[in-house]
Amino acid sequence: MTEQQIEDALIEKLVDLKYSYRPDIRDRATLERNFREKFEGLNRVRLTDAEFARLLGEIITPDVFTAAKTLRNINSFSRDDGTPLNYTLVNIKDWCKNDFEVSHQLRINTDYGHHRYDVILLVNGVPCVQIELKTLGVNPRRAMEQIVEYKGDPGNGYTKTLLCFMQLFIVSNRDRTYYFANNNARHFAFNADERFLPVYEFADEANKKITHLDDFAESFLKKCDLARTISRYMVLVVSEQKLMSMRPYQVLCRAAFGEVHRRGQRQRLHLAHHRQRQDADLLQGRHALERKRAHPQMRLRRGPQGPRPPDPRGVHIGPRRHGGVPAHGRPPGGPLPEGAREVHR
């Protein structure tokens, strides 16, 4: 397969995973226009052109660590009239509810040329994942070298455009697929053995490597899975000012721990609800006993059994079908008291 065929197949797979395909996002202008639309919709605000330009000037930074914090936090912006605007770039309360889009062949100009990116994944208009593809005969490490070269070029898109929010890089030749975190230059280089550190291959619960691009997309790039990877399974190391992506076994352990925690929460909620019902039943019985003590003549209802009280109007009430003591002491079949008339209910 050619690189173009691999790219087309990946985009088709991502569309099957419910990504929105955005072939119109091809340059910096369309990238920023799409981001503005998503930003205003998420924060329920309408920015003027001057305000949006100033916002971009505040959030775009060559510092990867600072951009990563901005992506995950609530930030503040002062509008032209002086009113403050607290905003987020993505839905940080529920990452799964963000808009997930895929674009390809995005072109960004640099100081001395331009860069073209194979596939970009956007979360609420913010480019968070870059996928670089090679043909089957090319080692994916060549794509790693290309990314390092792109980041080293003066005026590159990672320092002066929304690409500064890039969190993950994925490289693949379809048969072998790797991923690694973005970082500042001092944490983003090859070592003496020309091996990128740290770079991972994803794995399942049995620690079996998931290397084929289609299988990797199914396991790693589902919208909520990718959201959890960025929001939960990436660590911001403040002391070193760098991003770290958890290893596959750490991701699985964290997910299993989270499931146990959620199961425990459900059990605690069930027990609390059960105790609440018990307390309500006990309180209801206590109130009934207090009413009985306050009004001794009041009978507690015990169903259909028992005699009926005499009718104060002097109307004789006949015996019930199930028996009982007749009113006025009249035996069954005997004569009625004087002045009484028989009424059956």
C-alpha cells in the first residue's frame, strides 16, 4: 500500500469511530476559524475579531508544558470592555462530550518554508494528536525523525500556531505503530543509539502488542479512549516541566483501579439508600405509636376483621359477609329494636 492509501484507510476508520471528517481544514486560517467556532460554542460567548486575535496571542506559546496546563485548566481572559471571561479550551468536566474531528494534509508556513502534516486529530477544535504515516517498507522511526526536524525548524507551527497544544504523536507504517508525548526540546531528542525515549507500543490486558494501525485505532483512538488518555493517562511533571504518557500496563492498572473505585461507590450509594429507607420505616412506625399513645381510643387499622361501631343515626347495620358481632345486640334472624330499620352495606 502507498502512503496515500494508508492515510485514506485510517481516515475511513476514524470516521467509523464517529470522528467528524474535516477536509476543509488545510491551513492556519481554516484551523483558527474552526477553533473560534468551537471555542465560542463551548463558552457561550461571541468574541470580536480583536478579542479573538488577542486571545490567540495569549494562549499560543512555544512552551509545551504551559500549553498543556492551559488545555486542562480554567483560564481567564479580559474582554475589550474590561469584563472578565473564565473559559476552557475543551470540556474538561466530561472530555467525551467534546467534538472530535480529523483533518489531513494540514499545511503550516515556517520562516523558511512550510510543513505538511499527514493526519491531525482535533478535540473541540484544538489539535491534540498528530499521526505521521510511512509506507510498509519504511521504518516508522523515520517519521519520528521527521517530527523532530519539524520541531527544530525556526518559526515552526508548534511554536506560533494552535499546534502548540499537540499532546501526542503517533507514527506508523501500518504494520508497526508507536506513540509518544510531545515535550520541550530538552526532553524531545534521540539518544546516542538513535532511539526515541520514551516511545511505546500499545498492548492489551494480556500484554500482547497492538501494532497494526487498524487495531491500534480500534483500541487507542476511540473518542472516549483518546479523551481518557489525554486527561487521565498523561502526567504533567512540574519539577521537570515535561509531559509523560503512561506505559500501557500503567494505563490498564489505572483503568482497573478506577472501575473498582466506581463499583465501591455504587455499593456505598446502595447501602446508604437502604439505610435511608430503613430509617424512614422506623420513623413512620414511631409516629404511629406516638399517635396511639396520644389518642388511646383510636384503633389501629388491622384490615377487614372486627366489629363496626354503632351508627349514631340509629340505623341498624347488618352483619358483614365474613361474620362479626351484630349491631344493637340483635341476634341473626331476630327482631329489630323498636324504631330501627335494617340497612345492609
